[in-house]
Amino acid sequence: MNYAYEIRRQAEVAPRAALPAVASAMWKAFGEGHLSEAETEALSGLIEARQADTGTHAPKPLGTPRRRSGSRPCTDASMARRRRWAASGRLPPGIAARFTLAEQAVLAVIAVEVAKRGDCRLAVGHIAAIAGVSETMVRNAIREARRHCLLTVEERRLARFRSDTNVVCIVSREWCAWLRLARSPERGAAPRQSGGGCRSPQGTNTPVPYPVNLEGGRRQKGCRQLTNGAGDKAASDIRELGRTG
């Protein structure tokens, strides 16, 4: 039995008075694991759209806060976070071109978490708060990335009505290579050398506490030359005497 198809058909043809029973059946099927989270969200939106038709349903009581839908940010700070994450360079240009600005922000948050820990285990609401988008946009971005075979999602069901956060892993080779390159920005840079590199150091004028007698040095050098000359002459005289003797 295709639960998603059957509940969708009932939601489309049932009278509005029977829509609460259809919604109850939908949530029961979701709790039993017959519907996925994406299918439940789509069916819930269909039922709410039918119930929101004017003229047949009871008006909402005053003071009930209006539920925000879509990915439109609530504040300027949310929009700023979204733009910063989208422009952080966590996605290769070829992959980023396939997604909207909000989807790029969501995938950038996931990429940072994967680069740190190997996978992303953040809750949908947590990712939405960081990226400045709605939870629906987070699910849409992950679903679109899965459709392009960029990442995988592992569901961790703990009990019948309770599940842990999903485990999101990046499987795109292009994306993984891009993240490895981003983690080592200085790998190909030339090492800095102390002491000015190849430039020869220039000397400084160092004050000397005593005068330097250059003439004396020259005279000493001349004396050494004379001494060496006298020694050579004496050695030649000794050799000459040896031959004559």
C-alpha cells in the first residue's frame, strides 16, 4: 500500500470537515514509519492549504501569532548571516551555481561541520538558525543536494516515535577536494626566511672606543715580509755550503 498516494488522494477529495481525520491518519502513518519526513511535510502543507480556504473554516482566534512560511528571513541579521555563509567559499563554483542563495548558506554550514568532524550531525533547526534560513529551506537544500548526488543522509531512529539527528556526509569528490584545499591555504606558499632572504646584510657604523693604527699594521706586514725574505736567504746559503763541503 502506497500511504503517501492514498493520503494525498484523500486530502484532495475529502470534504473540509474530514480533513482533521486525514491529518490524524497521516501523522499515524509517519509515526509507524510508512511516510518519510519529506512526504509528511508535503502532505501537511496540502492539508493546511485546503483548510485555509476562506468561507468554510472557523476564523483563527485573535492574538494567535501568524506562522511564517518559506525561507524569507525574519530580521536583517538573518539575511546578513545568509549572505555571509553563501559567500564564504565553502562550495566550488560549479556546485554553487546549482543552488539559490539560501541553499548555498545551508550547504556551507554543512560543509564547515563536515570539515571539522567528518560529518554533520546538527539538527535541522540548528542549521537553520546558523544559516539564517527556515527549517523548510534546510530540508529543501539537503534534498536538492541529494538529488545531485553530492551528499548522503543517514537516519538514526531510536524508538518508534523518537529519532536522533541525521548524519549528513559529503560524497562529491569535487566538493571534498575543494574542502581539503580550503583547509591548507598556506601549503603551497614559500617559507619565509629570516634575515632578509637573498639580500645581503648591510653593515652599520659601529663606534670603536680606541683608535685603529692602520700604518702600524702595514709596517708589521712589511716586517713579516722582510723576515720571510731573510729566512729564505739563510736557507739557500746553508744548501750552498752543503754542496761545496
